[in-house]
Amino acid sequence: MGGTEAGNAIADVLFGDVNPSGKLPVTFPRTVGQVPIYYNHMNTGRPPEANNRYTSKYLDVPWTPLFPFGYGLSYTQFKISNLQLSARRISPAGRLKVSVDIENVGKRPGDEVVQLYIRDVAASMTRPVKELKGFQRVALQPGEKKRVEFLLTAEELGFWNREMRFTVEPGQFKVMVGANSEDLIEATFEVEKRK
């Protein structure tokens, strides 16, 4: 139910008067056998490898989603590059600035939603393979480039442990930035032990 102006909105997108920039809030599977499928699943311990039939995956269809979480279309193209971290090591209470360049490499103006994900590589409890921790909508003219910055703090890096205490555990973390949960560039950093 789109409401009384749904027809006008759809026509504006179809005829190119408006450049769409919405993103999917769910993951679409390729086949019913993949359900449930979601971007922030737990690690199986045997992650899929294309050339190893004994890893956790389907043999007759790709294990990847048809459309990943955060996916969206536009009448222009964007390029996300130059991922930089303000430090390679931080304390558990520290702050980390994450920045990337986004450029409109197409021929029309448009908006892109830059998404930030993290992964706690090894923790005392099973952690998701990636977690959305931030996003920013950026409007760009053709050929325009902007620098996008995110700030990671203990609030984004921590979790509730078995004792129901919020904690940031030391260890390696991955930072991933991209236009959806699959097309990402990544970097790593480390949270140091408490002194």
C-alpha cells in the first residue's frame, strides 16, 4: 500500500526524474533452501571455500545471497576506496576513526549509503561474521568525491558477555566499508589488553 502518491513516486523513478537510493533491510536468498539467510550470521567454523567441497556450503547452487543486506540500485555508479584507520592498535576504551573516499563515477547525480561493518575475529563468545555499526547517506554530483568518516568506540566494539557485563575484549578486529554487506573493502586493527 503505497498511498495516494505511490503512482507519482513510481513514475518519477521509472522515468529517471528521481534517482533511487534505497537499500534493502533484509537479505534475499537465491533459493528456498538457503532460508534462513542473513548477513550477520555466526561463523560455522568451516566457512565456505569455492574449491573445498567439505566446507559449509551448498554443492548445487552458490551459497551467496541473490541480493545482500544493504543492496540497492541507482542510475549512476559509485566507487568506495582508500580505507584508512586512525590507528592500528587502541585500548579497550579507545576511539578509532575510520575514513573512506566515495566518488560518483557515473554520469548522473545521486545518493549512496556508505555502510560500516565490524567483526570481532576471536572472542569468549561466538560473534557474528559482520555487524553493521554505522552508515551515512552521501549526495554526489557526477565526478564529485567526498571523504566519509566514522567513529568506533567501546559502544560499537563491545558485547554483553556470559556474566551479562558489557565488555570490550582484546584481540583483532576487522573493519569493512562498502555499499552493501557483500561488496566491502577491509582493514584490521587490534584492541590491546587492559593494563
